[in-house]
Amino acid sequence: MMKRFDIRVLLGGGLMLLGGLLFLEQFNLLQGASGLFWGVVLAVLGAFFLRVFFQQPGSNWWALLPAFALFGMAVDNFLPERWEAWGGLFFLGGIGLAFWAIYFTDRSRWWAIIPGGVLLTLGVTGVLDDFLKMDGSGGVFFMGLGLTFLLVALLPNPVTNTRWAYIPAAVLVLMGALVGSREMAGLANYVWPLALIVVGLGLIAGFFIRKD
């Protein structure tokens, strides 16, 4: 009975908050009322999942993913419409930061570095394309992937030897330099298939290399 009452109070308070914000918006006292409301809702949900993580950090590491994703969407809702192009960065970047948090809370989860770096790179290149209208974002994308694999090789982990990651890191950085250079754009078309082969070989090699 008490639990049902608590839910009613929460829903009622949320509806009152939304109504009040919309009321202020009608009198031009507040802009983006609905965005502000949903931003608060998403932030509260994110805080809930963050609380789930801190209850048992060892086993509830998965809760960081919805927590950071919801925080990213909340920030997107708080921003004015002219910053709409940054929404992808906050969402993808938020999930990317979640993977980085997963790694730093337990360095045996070295694999989290890869999706963390890839998602942050995708978020940055999305802003370069949509907001800044910057040429050569493809080069930035490959550079970001190369840096990601470089960090896989350099950052410590107690599980396995990740020196194999130097191979895809070098290839991807080279690809980034080629794609980002207009003079070398034609050559990049020939290097791209070779890059895929080399990166694939590096990943396979990493499977067979054992911890020292």
C-alpha cells in the first residue's frame, strides 16, 4: 500500500512540474520547458542506475551503461536548439565514457577500452560533420580508432598481453593520415583494403598471444 502511494506521489509531482514549466513557457518566462522536464527525468533515471552500480561495483558494472547514456540524453535536453548537432556527441560520448569507467573500475576489463574509444570517436566525428562542417572528418575517425588501439596496448591490464594492438594502431593512424590528406586521397582507396587485412591479422594474432 505504501509503495503504491509513493509511486502516485512521484507521478503526481512530475506532472505538476511539467504543467508548471509549460505554464511558464506560455508567458515567455521560460524557454524549452518540455526539454528541461525530460532532462530532469532522464538525469534522475541515470542517477538511479548509478546508485545500482555503487551498491555492488564488482557485479553491477553493467549499470554504468544506462546511467551514462541517460546522463548524455539529459544534457542534450538541457541544451538550446542551436546546439542540437551536439546531441550525438553527448549520447555516444556518454556511453563511451561508461565503457571507460568500466575499465578504470576493474582493469581486467581491458576490452572496454575499444568500444569506449570507438564511441567517443564517432561522437566527435559526428560533430565535425554536422555542426562544424569540417572536411577530413574521415581522417579524424581513423586517427581516433588508431589512438584507441594504442591505448589498448599501453594501458595496464592484469589479464593478457595486448602488445598486438600496436599493429592495428599503426595501420589506422596511417589510414587517418592518408584519408585526411587531399593529396593522398587517391592512394587511400588502395590502402584501405590492405588496412582491413592487416587489422584483421592483428586481432587474430592477439587471440593467440598469451600473457607473459
